[in-house]
Amino acid sequence: MRIGSLCHIKSKKNALQSFIVVYPDLNLVLEERNKNNSWLPSILTSVLGKLPQPSATLKPINENFMLLNKIQDEYGNFYYECLYSDMFGWIIGSKKQFEIIEEDNKKICQV
């Protein structure tokens, strides 16, 4: 996957509408997941309920974003920094739940 590519999310969940969870601070996400062993969602099928972090935001999966960065932690998990039209943040990679589709060529990005 190319940094600077325009992309969107394709959900593998069977839901009428899905939302990607965008976290503003990668360090907080890494601390929660790797040090505190907390589960943080990468995709949700409802906007109802409490967000995993008060500062997290939900974006519709079909909303385009620019890929700014890709980081892998010591456990092999990927995190993607995304720039949306009104904000930027990090999404937690999950090959079981979604694919990142590159808009330029309409093909699946290699992640």
C-alpha cells in the first residue's frame, strides 16, 4: 500500500452500515492494547453506545481518506494513520474485519 494513496474501507461484516473507529493518539492505543491487554474495536456496526475512548471518532467505511503512515507493533499488528477531510487519526488494522481499498486503481492495497 502506498503512503499518500486515497483509500476507503471495505467491511467484511454483514451489516447494513459499518463505521471505522478512528483514534487520535496511537500511543494511547498501543498502551491499552499491549500493556493493559484491553480490546479496542477497529470497526463497529452501530453508532449507539459508548466509544472505546472518549476522544475516538466514528467514520462511515465508504468515506475516503488519505493514507499517511503505516506502523507495525512488536506483536505484528498494523496501525494506519489516515487523513479525512475534517480530521486525522489512527485505525487499527484487522484483516478479518475489513480491507483497505486504494481508490486510484480500485484494487486491494497490499498490507
